[in-house]
Amino acid sequence: SFVSSLPLRAPSPSCPVRGLSTSVSGPSEQRSGNEWQVLQPEGPMRVAEGEALLLRCTVVGSSVDDMIRWIRVRNQDQQEIYNFKHGFFPGVMPMTQRTLESLNWDYSIRIHKVTREDAGTYHCVRFDGLSQHLEETLNEGTSVLVKGAEDPEPDLWIIQPQESVSVTTGDTVILNCTVLGNGPPGPIRWFRGTGLSREAIYNFEGISHPNVTAVRASDNDFSILLEGISIEDAGTYYCVKFQRKLNRQYLSGQGTRLTVRAKPTSLQEGEFIYGSSDWTSLTGLLSTFLLAVLGLKAVTLAALLLALAVHRRRTWQEGFKIPESAELCTSLYGSKGQG
């Protein structure tokens, strides 16, 4: 089968890489003093030619001055796939971002339109530039299998369509996983995290977490339901097929990152809503009062203007009649005198 045509793991736990002179450490290897740690899934992962490949890597305790790069090892040859400090790597996109913990960095990359030449073992490595002449060694890394367009259909596919999911504490979330094919006899399991910190979450043939249940919409559906989400549930979840006979991991999905946000307390929500209502009521009251005052002022001003207009009209009329009366009286008295 196509699975057996490529190694499930790196050729060796310690694989010298020629052409690089800087001291680095591979996945899940921790520097003395617990200062930092590089974590990545071991795989193998399978992707079809022409599709995208997501390679995950988390560096715990990293700083911006450190160098992170991805190296692919294939047939004893190595090639730098991506360098976060410098270089141009067409078809590869970084996904650097902070995770929930302040000292955790996501150095995952995505390779667009995978080809058969992209098959191999990928190593996320870190070095600080202090040691310039030590031999570089790589750990297990993430093994990647690529199905070419003309290759026979493999015996197993594991598809995790959700790259990331964001929820709030107390929520319920479904993590999707579709398994196509049978593969060797063995169970499907869910894990959170990688390396020594990897934790078993659900076993479709065994014991699982109390707040996790299976969602079997079909025979190919191996999704799980997480209820009552807490901050501790944050992490990257992997749907994995195990080979029972050899008791080893046979194939893995590309992982789903679960981000959990803290939910405000009901008291804070109540205060916020109550305060908002009070402020809205107070604002409405003030607006009504101002409109009333302005309305009264407008009515008063109109009345004053009307009264002033009436007064001026009367004054003008009275001033206009006085000369007529005087004229009339003069003419009367004048006629009497002449008689």
C-alpha cells in the first residue's frame, strides 16, 4: 500500500543535517533550566497532491530574538522549507501568533498546493545563534505522506476540517473528524497536545473524559462533543488512528486548535445591563426635560413677540389719530370764530 512506501517516522531519532552549522534542538526537546520547549505532532499525516498542508509547531518560552525554521528531511537530504527571520519561500505561509499563554508562540506553517516532492519528515527547529560550530541534530519531527494523482487509493484518510475553533467557557463544541477507509485493526483516539504533554481525550474503544462524548452521524464520523468548556480545555486536538498489532500511531489528522475565552460573571453582566438601563433612562429624562424647557421658552418668546407687536400697533394708531383730532378741532373752532 501507499502507506508502506514512506517511513512513518524520521529515519533516525538523531539525524545529522548537513549544511547547517548552528546548534538547534528538535521537537519536544527541552533546554536545561526549563527555559523553552519546541512541540510538534509526530504524524504521519496524509494529504492529497494539490491540497494544502498545515504543519503545526508551538514554541514554549520563545522570544522574538530567537530563530525558528522548518526543515524537511527526505531520502537523507535536507531542505529549509521556511525561515521566520529571512528568505523568500513561495507557496509557504506562516501562521505566527500568540496563544492563550503569554510565553507560547505558534510557529505553524501552511504549504499551498502540495506536490509529491513535499513528502518527507518536517522538523520545527529553534536556535539562539550562540553556538555557531556545533553539529545540528533533529528529533522525530512530523512525517507527511502525499498521495499523487496517479497513485492508488490509500487504505486510510483522516480529515479534520476545522483548523481552529473559538468558544467561551461553559459552551459546548463539536470537533469534527472523518475517517475514510479501514487501515489496520486498531482504535480511533483523540488527543490534546503533543510530546510529553499529550493527553488522551477520547477512545472509541476505551475510557474517555467524562465531559466528552462521541458524535457518530455515520460510520465514517468520529467527531466528539465537548460540554462545559473550561479554560483548561484550550489546546490543539488530534484525531488519530492506532495500529493495534504494533501498538503505535498509524495516521493522524492535521489537528484542530481550540481557543477558549473567559465568560463574564453574571454579576458583572447584571451590573453592566443595569447600569446601561439607568444611563438610558437618565438620558431619556434629560432629553425630555430639555425639550420641555425649550418648548416653554419658545412659547414664552412667541407670546412676548405677539404682545410687543400688538403694543406697537396700538401706539402707532394712537399717534396717527392725534393730528386728525387736532385738525378737526382747529377747523371747528375756526369756523365758529368767523361766524
